[in-house]
Amino acid sequence: MMKLAAQSLFQSYELPSGLKLENRIVMAPMTHMSSKADGTVSDAELAYYARRSEGPGLIITAATWVLPNGGIPGAPGADDDDKIPGLRRLAAAIRERGAKAILQLFHAGRQGTRTGDLVAPSAVPEAREGAAVPRALEEHEIAEIVRAFGEAARRAITAGFDGVEVHGANGNLTHQFFSPLSNKRQDRYGGTLERRMTFGLAVVDEVLRIVREHADRPFAVGYRLSPEERDMPGGNSADTPEANEAPGITMEDTLAFADVLATRGLDYLHISLTDFRNPPRRGSWGGKSRMAILQERVGHLVPLIGVGAVHTAEDAADAMESGIPLLALGRELLMEPDWAGKVRDGLSSEIRTTLSTSDRERLSIPEPMWRLLLSIPGWSPFEDK
């Protein structure tokens, strides 16, 4: 028998904007590397999302760049109106199968590899061998990027999406501005914890302004964040065990940021984790997980989406017991697109939690994404190779 907490996954939910979800299951954004070279949506991309849109109440797309120098090859773009027809096809492919469609927006900053213009809050490279030193952004360029997020949100509205998510996690530019490792500025965008919040809050405020001005229907705005960062100069990992004496983003930093984000009128905060069970790596928190800590701190002010190592119905029940209203699955929906239906129908024993090398076409996984999966040992478990 399904645990009561897992049963709650199939209850409807209404976000603060009025957007109504059929259930509490969210497909987490995952890099698919399958858009066309110019950032327009591909047929393989459409098939990938369509295959996974019948079960979850909400689908969050792969990170979509707002400016060319903030993109990576194979990622979609929303930087000009020429992208709207493809984005419209993507929104329709998701929505016609019952899920609501959220377009995740990002700028890669020093992770950007689409053009030769590598930018960041400060001239600090990533903590990896051979990483190039980025160019520190001028203030007028920062303002341009903020406006670009707003314009991308306008295009999402026009294309028929149900919302956008500002990607502030996993080492992209918004994360870089919040991190004391990558932000060494001493102007209004850096130097103190409060000033390191400035860029992310400016993006949120601009996107919300555009939504108020252009949306004629309930339209959600969310923010994704990484609650902690590894302690390495230039570090960009949200959830890795390495540490030394140079502190990155701490749980205390994130709680302070969450306090402010919770007052901005967002529809949700999406917490980026590799495992929802993990406690903070620093300090004494009574054995509580980062997810539970954030839920207790701001869950009464803004809905939270939890994610990380959810594969079975039992995993989902354990995650929901933290009190979060929405649960995201990433790798599991990659391996088992019918996860929601199988859990709902009591067929949990039939859920796949591994991949076979013969699965690509059956699961509508684009070939570039498949190659990426094969190149990252352990990220998706394979039965055979």
C-alpha cells in the first residue's frame, strides 16, 4: 500500500499566481544538449519532453540562455523574437499532454562556451585545471543582462508557457554573483552578503515586472538555488564533499537569501540538491536535512520544490514528509517516463531505476544527451555498456 505521504503527490496544487497543477510531481530541468546550433528548438527536444509530459503536473525545461554569451552549445535560447515559434512548439508539446510548462532562464557567466566572450562578476576562473579567466562585467553590462532576463520572460509568455524559473543554482552567473568565491566586487553588486544578493534580486524583480505587464493569465515565476557550495576558490558545485579553508556559500547565507526571496512574490523556490536527505556540511543543525531546514524557515511564506535522489515511491514519501508541497524528479524521469502513472496505479515494482544501452530510442532520449550520460560515470546507472 502506498504511504499516505506518497499519495499526497497526486493531489492538485495551486501556486500563488493562481496556476493550478494536477499533481505535486515536477520534472526537474536537465541539460539535454539537443537544441539546434542557433539555440532554436529541435524535433528531438520536442519528442523528449512530450514523452515525459503525461505524468508530472509541472515540467521545467532545460536551462535556456537569455544572451548568446551566456549560452552553451546544444542549449536552447530565448534571446530574440526569432526563437518564439520554436518555444511555442515546445510549450504546446508539454501542455497538450496535461502538464504545465515552465521555461528555465539562465546566463552561464564564466561557464558560457557558446561565444568567446567569457564574463563573470569578477575575473576569477572556475576551480578546474585549464579554466580560462573570465572578464569582469561592467555595471552597464549587468543592467543589460537583467533586462535580457525580462525580455526572455516576455517571449515565454508570448510562446504560451505557464511560467519561468530563474536559474540561480549550479554555478551559473546568478549563482556566481551570490558566491563569495566568484564575486570579489566592492561595488553595489558585491562585498557583503546583502550586496551579493543584488543581482539575483534585480533579475527576479525585472521578471516579475514583465509578467505583471504582459501576462494575461496565471503565470508562475520561480527561483532555483543551491543551498551550499564546496569550499574551493572558484568552486561551482552545489553538493560535493570536497572542502578546504576558503568558504563558499553557506547554509546561513542561503537562509538569509531565502528570507528575502520569500518576500518578493515568487511562486516557488526550487532547491537544487543531489540528495534531499543530506544535512548541511557545516554547523550543527540537529541532524535535519537542508530541505527540512529551508521548509521550516520559509515554507510558510513561499512553496518549495525539493529534488534529489528520488527514485521509488518510498523515496518520494520520505521527501514529502519534510513538509514540502512539490517534489521534482530528474534522473528517474529520464529512466522511467511513466513513473507517475506506475506509482499512482500501484505498479511501483515495474519502475525502472537503471538504463540499458539499448534504451535511447525507446525513451526518446536525444542522441547528444545520450552521449553526455555515457560520459558521466555514475550519474545515470547503466545495466550494461
